[in-house]
Amino acid sequence: MTTASNIYLENIISKGDNLALKELLSIAGTGIKSNFVSLKRPYKLNFAITYHCNSRCLTCNIWQMKPKDELTLEEIRAFARNNNYFKWIEITGGEPFLRTDIVDIVKTFKEYSNSLYIVTIPTNSLADHNVIIEKIKAMLSIGIPRLAITVSYMTRYAACLATMIRQ
């Protein structure tokens, strides 16, 4: 049976990317280990950078919250500097791409997280598609080994994004 993870692993192996495979297995091993013993520190950070949202999902009420006192880039930088051990960071919200400094936030975590391997970001894909695509292109140039964007709504934008990433 072919699964997305099998295709992903085959792609890494076929490219001879042993470092990527080693990092991926390290994260998987840490995740499995965390189910049986307490780790000295977390390996994954779920980080809500905003509560602003431009959708009204039935399964989520975050759009009803009135965002206030969001962390500034300098406060995020201080947090990243003091917590530089994450291998995996999921940037969430609200809609993360509504935050104008999302690229700088990703750069900050790359700069301070010594073993950062993957950044994942969900999007509802309702924001300006050109702006989102430009931000993703900028994030791809930062040098994080893996950047995963999860698109919630299938739109023409999702197809465009998939094409851009393949190039």
C-alpha cells in the first residue's frame, strides 16, 4: 500500500539525502519515546501567533475571540533565544498568514533553534493568495529543511501552491 509517508521516505532515499532521513527518523524516534517516558524538554512547539481569523468554521470558535496583547516580534525573539531546542515548530492561530511578520517569526526560530528541522503552518486559504504565496516563497529561502503548509479548503490556490512547491 502506498501512503504519503512512504512516498515522502522514498523521495528522501532516492535523492540520497541521508541527513534528511537521519533527522526525520530522529524526530520520529523522539515522538515515539515521548509516549513512554518524560522528555527533559519538549521537541515540538505549537505556537499560536495570532487569534485573528477570517473564517467562521463550525468546529472552531477562535474567530469569536477579540485578539489583544499578541506577542511582538521582539518578545517572540526573546522566547526563541531562551528556548532554542525545538526540532519541530507548528505555527498556528487564528489564520497565521494574517500576521504581517510571519516570515520574520519563522526566520527568528530558524536563527535560534539549533536543531530545527520542520516548520508546519496551517492555513484556511481565505487570505490574499498572492500575499500568502510570496510569504511562503520567502520562508522557503530561509533554509529550514522542511516547510509544510496545510491548506484547509481546496481552492484554485491550493493547486497553485502545490505547483509552486514542486518547482
